[in-house]
Amino acid sequence: MHVLRKTFAATAAAMALSACGPQPETSPEETTPESQVPAGVADDAARAVADAARRTPNELDALFAKAAAEFNVPVSLLKAISYVETRWEHVLGEEEFEGRPAAFGLLALRGQHIIDGAALAGVSADAVRGEPLANLRAGAALLSKYADEAGIDRADLGAWAPVTVRLTDISDPDIQAHYVHNDVYAVLREGAGAFTPAGKVAVSLEAAAVEPKFALPRMQALAAGPDYAASIWRPSPNYNARPSGIGEQMVIIHTCEGGYSGCWSWLTNSAAGVSAHYVVNESGTEVSQLVRESSRAWHVGAAYRSSLNGGVKSNLNGRSTNDFSIGIEHGGYASSASFSTGMINTSAKLTCNITKDQGIPRDSYHIVAHARLQPENRTDPGRNWPWSTYISKIRSECGDGGGSTSAIVVDSNNANNNASKGYIAVPSSWARGTSAGYYGNDYYYASTQPISEPAVFHFHMPAAGSRTIQAWWVQGTNRSPAAPFVITHTGGNSTVKVNQQTNGSKWVTLGTYNFAAGWNKVQLSRWATEGYVVMADAIRIQ
């Protein structure tokens, strides 16, 4: 059986299994958002399939074929490059490292490559950034130009290796060799495939017996990282000493805004002037350590403001976040629709190890998104990073319960929620907001008026019992001074009105109630004095 057929067979089996797990019990008029993944015995397999499908919502094979044929480029090579760089997702990149242009499209084209590719393909630079076919045509046109310049035999797939690396910004010859042999041509040899959410083939890449005509990476023993034995030590020169007496107090989660090899290549280049302590690859099969945890890596370009982080560690206000944090980069993009189960699991193991070694609390105030601490110009790791699952896995790895007996947090972003424990349902009339101080990734808000269109937080109780309900919001002068939370419990409905102009960015207790086993809900109503907005950010049940 061909590798591709094996890939599709395994994926199809996982898709079938995903229907077998128990689903949240929703009422006929309320449906669980499509972005949630199933829960149950098939969790990991089903989540992996659902994650990949969200990256490839459309059938792309015809687009790859069209671009490749037009510019006489092997279609398999075009698919392999796209897989390595974006996992076949049309990305809308951002700047993660100062001096490195944002990447766009299925091929993650950057900077001058966008300009030059657009000119060769006869399209605008904006089209290359925003349209999948234009992006593929621009990349194929560049590859064709480089093939002409190199004078290669276009029929020889292995001869395209030196051409392939020219689409990247990797300058180190040994890292180029790593990228060619271990990334692009590894995918060509192994094959790969992806489905759309509807179960149709999105992209198919048949395995090929091919060896790149490119120098091999230097033969050297891959030493383990000095702080994490499961990592590869690839030391960066971009670090300095931490200030004395401050220590390691937080873990900051980033996305590379690019593929794994290009990421650690950039962070180990002395000219880049940036670094991180660790980089995790897209599948979770490899981790690089670049800077010792005891040293100060250069991964956050902002001073710390505790007001952005629930008021935690206000004594550090004004200090560089790099002074007291450990940074983990992840191959991928803040715009990514999903992150692989393998990556999340591997990152959770790494973060568990860091928090154990450094005595860092395992909660969302000490394991923090880059975007939370630098919201003016960063959004990574993005609104689809599964925070609830991630923190739970870290705790489980460290043996402190995995969240099974801890509080349930239901966020306004369902990517952060464990669908078997909680989710939010929000009418289309509500809008998303990102003012500093939110929980998770963002929040919903709506204007107050006499209308019954609540945001509904659902949570699941494995057994009946008494629980305390808390809410989180971002305060502001335009917020309702009497935002009505309606708690449904065994005794009926209780309405608690809170002043959302104060007490923002922290947990505020709404009361303690008895709840039945099964699904329960807390609603935030819009029915309040007009002229304000109400904020649906997160609730906590404990």
C-alpha cells in the first residue's frame, strides 16, 4: 500500500472514530459551535483530524496543479514546500521577529519574494498575500526563474533542491541542508494528505523515492539541551545574563510566524538580534533549545505591565519581560486555524519540566501568551491556541490533577474550551473585542437594550453539587454599571447585576448555587439600561 493511501486510511478511520465519543448535550435550539472537537475515547485521533481539516477548508489540489503546470514546476515540490511552511493553510502572517517580514499564503512568501513573485506572475502584491492561487502562482514563478538561473534538469525532482531553499530566508548552509533533507524532501519521500471539514480530499501528495542533490548536513552528534534532555542543543549567541536576584518566574508562549527550521535558523543568527529559549516543531516530534533557562533570551520587546495579566506580579512593572521569563516559540502562525495535538502535547511536557525546575505556578498568569503582554503589536500564539487543554495537559504531565478536580473555566473563545466541560454560544449580533485585560484571547460585547439575546456560557457537572460562579470582564467607562448575569440552578434562575466599569481583569464572585448533574448555564443578558455595552469574557466554576 502506498504511504499516501495509508495516510488517508488512518485519517478516515480517525474521522469515523470521532463520531463515537460522547457529545455535549445541547438543547434543540442551541448547538455547539462547529469549531469544537469531539470528546471521548477517540479524543486525540479525532482532534488531530479536526485540527487539520480547519487548516484546509477547501479542495486545493487543482490550484497546486494549475500553478505548477503554468510555470513548469513539479506539483509535488510545490505541495511539499507548502506543507513544510504552512501545513497547507493560507496564512496571514504577522511580524514576530523585528527585521523579518511577515509571511503570507500557502507558501509563506515574505518581503521581496512577494514583490518579485507578484511581478513574475502578473498579479498584485496584495493578491499574493490574500489569494491562494495568486500565492501559488507567485511562488511557482519564482521557482521557475531560479531553475532557469541554475540550469537544472526540470524533470529531475532531486535537482530542484538548491532552487527550493531560495524561497526561504535561511542563510546558513548547514541549516539549508537540514531544511532540504529533513523537511521538504522528507515530505516528498513520505507523502502526506489532508481532508476538508466535509471529508473531501483537500491535498494529496503521493510518496516518491527521491534524494535531493544537495550537500548533507554536517555529521555531528546532536547534543541534548542543557536544561531539557528531550531537546536538541542549537545554541544562539543572542542572549545575556539575567539581572541578579530576579530568577525565572513566567513562561511566555509564542508562534514563530513561520516554519520550524526557518524559525530556529533566524533565532541562532547573530545578525537577527532575537532569540528564545526553546522552539517546538509543528508535529511535536522535535524541540530545539537555543538559550539556557538561567540566561536572558530576547523574545519579548515590551516592559511588563501587570494590568495586562490580572494584576499578577505588580512588583515587576516596568521591567523588561525578558528579565524574568522563559520563551517558547512554536512552528506556525498566530492566524493558524489549529495547532496539532502532537505539538500541544510536546509543548506541555516541556512547560511542565520548566515549571518544575523553576518553581513556576502552572496557571494562566504564569504561563502567558506573548500577545497578552505585548498587545499593541503582537497577537501570538493566536486566538485558536487551545489554552484550556494546554494548561490541563501541563498539570497532568506534572501530576497535579490535569484539571480534573480543578475549576472549570469557560472562555469566550471556544478554541480555549474543553468541549466536554464547557462552551459558549453567542448570537451573531455580538462583536469581538481585544482591549487589554481580557482572559484567554479576546471577548464578546454587545450594546445594552431591551432585547433577549444573551451570551450563554454552558458548563457540565459530572455530579450534582454546590459551585461558586465567578466572572471576568474588561472594565471601561462605556461598560454597563448593572450587567445582568442570569445563573440557572436547581432552585430556578438568579440574576446578579455587576458594575463592569470596575473590578476588571480579575475574577469576581457572582455567588454560590446548587447545580444538577449534566449541562448547566450562565447567561449574560443585554437587557439593561441603554447607552452601554456588556462584556462576555469568561466564567469560572469552582
